[in-house]
Amino acid sequence: MNKLDFDFRGRRFQALASGALYWPDADVLVVSDLHFGKSERIARRGGPLLPPYEVRETLSRLDQDVSDTNPTTVICLGDSFDDMSVVESVIEDEAAWLTRLMAGREWIWIEGNHDPGPIGLGGSHRREVNIKGIDFRHIADESSVSEISGHYHPKTKISVKSATLSRPCFLFDDERMILPAYGTYTGGLNWDAAPLKSLMKPTAAAILTGKKLFHIPSLAKLSNSGR
Amino acid sequence: MTTLPEVFQNWFNARGWSIHPHQQSMLDRADEPSLLLIAPTGGGKTLAGFLPTLVDLATNDHKGIHTLYISPLKALAADIKRNLRTPVEGMSLPIRIEDRTGDTSATKKRNQRADPPHILLTTPESLALLMSYPDAPRMFASLKRVVVDEIHALAESKRGDQLMLALSALQSMAPGMRRVGLSATVEDPTAMAHYLARHPDPCPILMADPGPDPDIQMLATEEAPPWAGGGGRYAINAILKQIDAHKTTLIFHNTRAQAELFFHALWLANSNDLPIGIHHGSLSREQRERVEAAMVAGKLRAIVCTGSLDLGIDWGDVDLVIQVGAPKNVKRLVQRIGRANHRYNAPSKALLIPANRFEVVECIAALDAVKAHDLDGEPSGSGPRDVLCQHILIRACAGPFYANDLKCEVQSVGAFSALSDAEFEECLQFCATGGYALRSYDRWQRLMKNPNGQWQLRDPRSTQMIRMNIGTIQDTDKLKVRLKNSRGGTPLGEVEENFAATLSFGDTFLIGGKIVRYEGLRELTVEVSKNATKRPKIATFMGTKFATSTQLSNRILEMFETADWAQFPNHTAHWLEQQRQQSQLPTKDRILVESFAHEGMEHICVYGFAGRNAMQTLGLLLTQRMEEQGLEPMGFVATDYATLIWGLKPLKDAAPLFAENSLQDGFEQWLAGNAVMKRTFKTAATIAGLIERNSPGKRKSGRQTAFSSDILYDTLLKFDPEHLILKITAEEAMKGLVDFGRITEMMTRTAGKVDLLRLDHVSPLAAPMFLEMGRVPIQGEGRERIIAEETEKLLNSLGLA
């Protein structure tokens, strides 16, 4: 398994290449912004008919991460579904797969702005949850000082000689961490764009996802170098 | 013979004009369903196209729109409007003429739909947009004639295919509509006629007197051109002398970057302060308009330009055209020369400036071709189906349609006349359901059948998105460049987003002839400041690089066979003779491969003469083969005529590399994961309506929601490899950037016969290859590794890892 160990709030975490977060001491796997059913929602509104394979693609990566880490608890950090109307059809098509993944684990669906209501699936449905002193919620709450959230789809760009890398990333400082979007059909917001930049402290660090994970201990320094 | 009405005759007489024979013929044959006029620049082509319309409108009552004029350029439509007003106002004809382009105001556009003018001047994109409104049949019912100007230019791109599809729909709304095409000299008039006409109607061709042959020469300079590279800066002083000796000179370059570099160098050497301007597609509209105005007013002695000045806008008295760099394509050269001297019956004057030693050979071949009236052209092939998909969606916006009616219309378009029913059906299915193997959009189809069996949009909200997406010109995402100042920034032009992404604070580059310093990115604008350095750090931004045409390549090979250097300047003759003695000159019917060691590396140089894109593809394929054979290739560089590959082990046997099917098999494997495919996919998917075009407002508000087209490509390739858009992508890549057709052509020409020559040292012909830009490291896992290493190194150097 491709992963990178790092410390956040005095605990050891693992950033996985896929964009999932594993917390070994609590045996928790966290994924954010799955956006299941995005292609269907776009189609329903009369937009383009995107390849309808993104649920499978996302699920197959999740399947891999779940079998690699075999966690007691899985937290889906909100915006798991692209809107409430797609919940039913996604569940209908992929129920067996989802049920198999959920079997024997505590599965927590956190509410997101796209999926604010209860989902007709197993597991528990929560606005937010606190595990061993860390808050898990969809959108960062500035008053919290110990928090893991999603929502913003952070990414970071680095220019080197032969290419510009632009990868979804984990963003963190000494109070909060923001997870990259896990869903296949998701774009990203640069770490230095509003409102991400004001949310994070100047000491913020990042871990770039992808086949090889890169740890950038100081984004400010990277930014000053013009890269 | 149709006699000219008296009012026309008087007007002609008053100006001391007489009607040209081809103008008379156009009048006589006004009733032909389709007619193609081929006439040189300055031959009164436009008036010839409009004369039947003007005469009809002057003598008969007509309500509503009479004639639709389509040009490839907005500026040309505006120019024609001005030119037509002269005769119309001069004769006080009751004719209303208006143009309609992307620059026309919304109010004006609405009024035009309600009360159309007699003559509407527009572009393919604006016409497609008009066709998407439900009132199009009412608006065009009275249409009698369509004039397609500069049809040769439109036929080179998908814009022409879109236009011809629109004409097929117009023909159904106005069955009596006649088509007229106006073209510069083309290599295959019959093909152009087939392209214009309603299939299978005949389309007669009218050839105007081509006028005298151009006076065209290669500029002799005291200095020999350099071994490699482009730009022609060695000839600056000779060029300045030419500018001084002529009234107005156009200086054409093949790429924007070269035009910029040249313009900059020209100014440094311009001690007489001759007024010289620059004009190319990356400059801001304000900048271009300023240059155009100065040109029309006769205030400029020379303009450094690219293809953006290629089309027939009347810039006044140009008496010399200079082409810097080999023209790559004889037809384009002839059309460029036509820009000089708009007086009919006077020969145009032109000079060729080869940018490097090999281009001397290319220029001589091109001069021979011009003298022999031997134009080149690639067969344009069948109509692209991404454009057809867009056409189907546009038709759906206008209202319900029967599949069979639309299919018949489409098959009446020359370029789509070979389209099978099944291929049409596939496009229709794509528009309706997405065309996926997994049928999942039953409830949310884009097009549905209504109770009458007609297809229509399921959701009327689709129309807005479809209309915003109309067009086939793919602007790679461009960012505006502004000079940072207190007044919000003077616009300088645009650069590709990819280029902007490589800039770091303090980098300098050229735009609009100025060296500027990169200050930063703000919103979607590149902010720069003035910079006084002499040499820009980064000189290039992208732009089209043309490949040398098949025909020109063949001419070069024929010249090599005769080994007669009489026409050549000494330096070049000597160089070629050295090659003949030390190695061989490449021939038409065999592939020459030289092998030699140089600076501790093994090299092979493959002379394929298949044009830059194909030679690049060949480099990728051969290195893949060599890797399999354990030859450890490290990289390659390609030009229009050869590919140079370097690596660790010498090549002992070249035949297996070129064995039958070997290239084709490798090609298919390699193609799928290639960056060129992803770029081609983005274009096809955008045109076909699978990806929404990025509109500036949208990008600002919702960056999180926009995701890369690469994700769609990867997903389709994994789950639905037979999907229509992937098929279209492969078709387009084959003829476009990958240009596999030219490799096939090379294999057929040589029957795969290879001569492998082991040399003691670098051959004269291979030597310039070492100076070429654009070296490509081996792709694939290796490249991933290099990027990872560079990133690691960067982070380390910043103390970040």
C-alpha cells in the first residue's frame, strides 16, 4: 500500500495515495467528498451525459483502501452523494457492493451540503462526530481547534523542469486538517485561493496524493520560491 | 448572356471600369444550384460573388433575407460590408446590408432575427447559432443565395464542416437556395466543388484568369544561414534594406514565437527607425486593431505577422511579401504571395528567407513547385463526427426533428456523403443517451422521442448550454496578459495556460515585441511589468507548428536523387555533396538509417521525410521498439525530415524496427496512454458536447466543480473503450498531431526497405539535428520517475523535504 506517515495534533496518521486518511490508533478510515451520482445529477439538469462509471470507479478505490486497512470504523466526511435525489438510484445500482464494504464495521455518514438529509442505507448518519478528541465534520468550523473536515477539495501545484504537478492534497496546520476529494468526478481548489488560505494558518503543510506522495512541510516557503 | 442593367453599366462606366469575364460568367450562370469560382487575389472575386444578388435585388422586389455571405473572419465580414456599400450607395440601390458576428450587440441580433436585412454577412459560428433558434425556418424561407468566401480556408478545418452541415439544413428551409463558393487557387478544384455542392448535385467550376506568375526568389545573403533553428535573424540587415526599398512589406513567420523574436531583433537593428508593426493571433484585439488601422492609413512600412494576416482583407498597397522560414506547404506560400500587389495583372513580388541550412533545400523545392503550378494538399477525408454530434444538438435546440430527415440532410453534405446509416445512428444515440455500454440514463436522456416519433430535447434548459458550446475552434485555455499599472493594466495579449503555469516570479518573456517580467497571476490574468533586459529568459509560447507537406518532401527527395546542385548557394551545395560522399543522400524508395557514436552515446538518425508530427510519432514508436530490444534508448528529437535517437547500445539490425505491422502494433498500444490523445480527446469531447466549454464566469465561481477532461478519458478507456468519442479521438489523432497516415505513407513509399549505415562520426545531414530544440526524453514510467525526482530535488533545495 502506498502511504505516508505524518503527525497531526500529536497523533500519527497515514495519508493514502488515493486520498483516504487512515488513523491506526483509532482504527478509523476517513474519506471525503465521494460525490456519488454526479454524472446523473448533471444529466437530470439537461447537461452533458458524462460516462456513468464514476460510482464504480470510486467504489473500486474505496474497496481497495478498505481491504488494505481493514478498519473498525469508516467515516464518509460529507458530500458522499452529489444530491439527495441521486441517493436512491445509486443505492439501487450498487447496493450489494456498498453493503459488502459496510458489513462488520461501524460506518458513519457525515452530512454534507450536497447530502444534508438521512440516507436510506445502513450505518449511522450524523452532523458531526468526535473521536478521541478530534472533531470530524464536513465544513471546517473556525472555532474548532482540533478538527478534520473536507468540502473544499484542496489541491497544490508544483512546477518543476519537465512538468507542472497539480494534485489533490491533504492540508493541515496544528489545529485542522482538510481532506482532498475522494470522488472520481471532482475538481480541486488551490490551497492559496480564498477561502482556503484564510482558513489555514501560515504554517500550513500539505501532502500531495498520487502514485508517489509528496510531503510539503511549509506551503508558505514553496509559495515564496515561486513554484 | 445576361446584360448588366443600365444603372450598373453606368456606374461601371463612370469609374472607367469594365466587367471582368468571370464576373460576367457569374451573372450568366446565376441559376446554377452550385458554382465554384477560383480567382486570384485582387481579381474582383467578391464583386463577382455578389453581382447576381445586387442585380436581382435592383430589378426585382424581394421581401426578407436574400443572400447570406459567410467568411472565415469577423474582420472580413466587416470589410466586405464597407466594400459593398460603395456600389450600393453609388447606384442608390434599395438594399439593406448588415453583418452579424460575435461582436454584434444583443439588441441588433434580436432585431436581425425579427427583420432580417437583404444581405447578411456572417461567420460559420454565428450562422450555427442562428440555426439553433426555433424561428430559423421563418427567417430563412426567403433565402435565394449563399456566398461562401475564402472557402479554401474554411475547408481546412472543422469550421467548414460545421458550415456545410448548416447549409444542408438551410437548403431544407429554402429549397431554391443557390450556393456560390469563392476560392483562392487550390490544388484540387473538383474536391472543393464536391465539398460545396449539395450531394449528389453537380457543381461547375469557373476559373478566372490567374494573372501573371509571381516574381518570387530566395533572398541571397552574404551570411550563410545557421545550421539549425528558425527565425532568420541572420538576414535582418538584408531584410531592412528590402523594407527600405519598398513601399509596404509583409513579413510572414510560421509561428508566433518566431514572429516575436524576429520583431524584437528587427527593432534592435532598425537604425533608420522605419515604422514597423507586429500582428498575430495572441495579441490583444486593441493591439491588433491599432496595427490594422495604421496599415490601412499607410503609416507602416512593414508588418511582422503570422497566419492571422493570411486571409483576403484589403490592407492597401503591399508591394513585397517576405516569407521567413521554409513555407512548409506550397499552397500556403502561393496564397501568401497573393497578398502582395492587389492590382490585377501585375505580378506579385516575394522573397523567401530560409531560416537554416536545410530550409535552403526546402525553399528551392518550394520555388520549383510554384513555377510548376504544382500545389499540395492532403485529402481532407470524411467529415468529422464530433462536428456532426454538435450539429444534431443544434438541430434539437431549434425544435423536434425526424431522424430520417436529418440523416438525409447530413448525407447530402459532400464531406458526409459516405456516412453510413449506422454511423449516423451512433452519433444520434450519443446525443440522446450518451451512447454508453452501460445504459444508465433512461430517465435523463438528453434527447427523447415525442409521441410523433420526432426527437426533441427532454429538458429545455439544455438549449442554453448547447448554444454556449457552439463552435469548433478550440481555444486552449488562454490567459490574458496585462501590464501591471495603476489603471488596472494595459492588455498586451494572451498566452496559453500551460505556458503561464511554467512561469516563475521574475521570468522574462516576449509579447507584442516587448520583453516583460512575470509578476504573478491574479484571477485569470497574467500580470507583467516592463523589463529592460536584452534577452528574454523564456522566448517561446506555443503556436501552430506546420509540418512540411508530403508533396514538398517528395520534391526534396527527387532533388537529392538528381544530385544537381546548380540552383543551390555554395554553402548548401557543399554540405549536400559532403553528405553524399561520407554517407548517402536519402532517397524516395528506401529509408536511410545512419548509426554512429557521438560523445559517448550511440545515435541513430532516421530519414523518413514524413513531416514533423509523424517524425515525432515515429520517434516514440521506434524508441519503444528499441527498449523492448534492450537497446536502452534515452531520448530523441524530430524535425520535418528526420528523427535522431540516442541511447546506450548500438543498433545492429534496423529491419525489425520497421517490419510490417510492427509499427502499427506498437502504435495502438502506445496511443491509448499518450498525452496527444488526451489533448485530442478534450477537443472532440468539447465539440461533441460531452464537456462544457469553460466560460470565464463559471470558472471563477465553481473551480471545485470543474474537473479535468483527463479523468473522463481515463474512465472511458477503462470502462467503455469502444465509446464513440474514443473512436472519434483516435480518428482525429491519426490525421492530426499523431499523423500516423504519413508514417503509413512512408512505409508504402519505401515498402519498408531500410539501409542501415554504420559511420565513424556524425554525418553532415545529421549534424544540425544536434542543435534542434524540443528533445523528448523517453515517455512512460521513465518520465514519471523523472518528474518525481525533479520534485524531490526541488523540495530538498527549498529545505522542504
